[in-house]
Amino acid sequence: MADLSVRIKDLCLKNPVMTASGTFGYGLEFADLVPLDQIGGIIVKGTTLHAREGNDYPRMVETAQGMLNCVGLQNKGVDYFCKNIYPEIADIDTAMIVNVSGSSLDDYAECAARIDALEKIPAIELNISCPNVKQGGMAFGVTSKGAASVVKAVRERYGKTLIVKLSPNVTDIAEIAKACEDEGADSVSLINTLMGMSIDIERRCPRLSIGTGGLSGPAVKPVALRMVWQVSKAVKIPVIGLGGISTAEDAIEFLMAGATAIEIGTANFIDPTVTVKVRDGINDWLDRHGCKSVAEIIGALR
């Protein structure tokens, strides 16, 4: 068996396959379906400083080759997570990572600081696609200045591995990645969902309660792959690739494009065991091609 381990700053993963936030709950929900300790890392659902109810229903709709969602970061807040969820997941034998969201710099920083105190959470992933309520609702992650401000604020309060999840709804994602790197990000993950819409023509109204939502699934893979390739050439920190990955072949494409690790999201809804299948598929490919380590194919695109 090839060496599948990868490293992201101080975060050591036993293999490069992780779950994407919002698609795998807290991991516990999948414990009867897949051996959690065989997944490289589990990124739990988005956590905010205060509890959020999320958006009204309907907030998920299937599309050709994917799905749209506008869940709205529903969660019970970071204190609930620390008191009730953390004790349940702390001993899962894999990297448990918390996705952090916020509506202001103070929210992000305080939420991150409280998670920093949890011994067995080695990293956080910042979702900077959230609207900045103090700046007219524009998402933090759509400008270099906005992205940098979040990373700087969090870096001052958070000492462990810091991953920043980038929005694809921008003009130059590489420039934003570099801004995050300059302010202390240890890694960037991309892409978050693309904005999309679906319309019920009989009712003449959107199928989602707020009109638009985030598109994920196989339909976004070519865009995600292109952006990972661009960003991996622009920054020196590790890149984590996600967007439409559902097979080992998909994952290997992202690794060859420059990703150190990958995340699987929408495919978990179709096959809860997909992460382990992708891990095994990567190993089989490496064995067939005489590779002793997954590191041999990271950024190996000719």
C-alpha cells in the first residue's frame, strides 16, 4: 500500500480525503455507515458565534449534475458545540476540523478563539463567503481586502492550523488566495459553492425560499479544478481542492492540479461510503502506476 499521508502545516492527515462542511454533519450521523477513522479528516458543519435558525424551507433542490442549497448555516452556536458536540467527537480517530462562519470580524475571531481552546480540534476552516453585516452585506471573500481582514482578525486569536475556504464568485481567486496567505493562512480550500437558481415554471417562482442558492456537485467540477490549478501556482501554502469530486479519478485530477488534499461534499448524500471508496481508489491507482507515495502526484500536471 502506498503512503497516503499528507501534511498541512501542523495538521497531519492519514490520507488526503476529507469531508466537506455541511455534507457530513458532525460525523456522528455517518458512524453506522462508514468507518470514520479511515477518513483523512472530517470538517463538521458550519459553526457561528451565536445560534442561527437558517433560511425558510424549501432550501435544497436537485439540479442536473448537482444540487442547490440555501440552508443558511443553521446551527446552535459555538458554546453549544463546545459543551455538547465536542465531547462526542473528540475521540474519533481522525482530524476533526470545525468550519467557522460569521457576520463580522469580531464574530469570526471570538468563535475561532473558543474553538482554539478545544484540545482535540487541530484546525479550523474559515468560511469567508458570509455577508459582512457592517459593510452592506457584501461577502467578506469577494475582495482581497475583505478576505485579508478576516484572516488577520482570526490569526490574532487562533494559534492552530488555519484553513480559509474561498468563494468562486469572484474575478480573481488567486489574488484573494495570496491575500489570505499574506495574513497568515496556513492553507486555502476551494471552491465553495457557485451561486445559482432554479425556477418552478408552473408556480412562476423560485424553487428555493430565498430565490438563489449555492450550486454544488459534478456540474461545478471543471470550474473548481481550474481554480485549484490557478491558486496552487500562485501561493506557497497547501491547497485543498473540492467541488464535484465523487470518484478516485476526480480526486487524482485535483491532486495533479496542485491540491495537497481534497474534500468530498455532495457525493456523500448519494453514497455515504464514498470517502473510503475514493481513498482506496487513489491507493489502487498509485499501486498500478508504481508510486510509493501520494506526494508523487501532487502538482504533477505536465
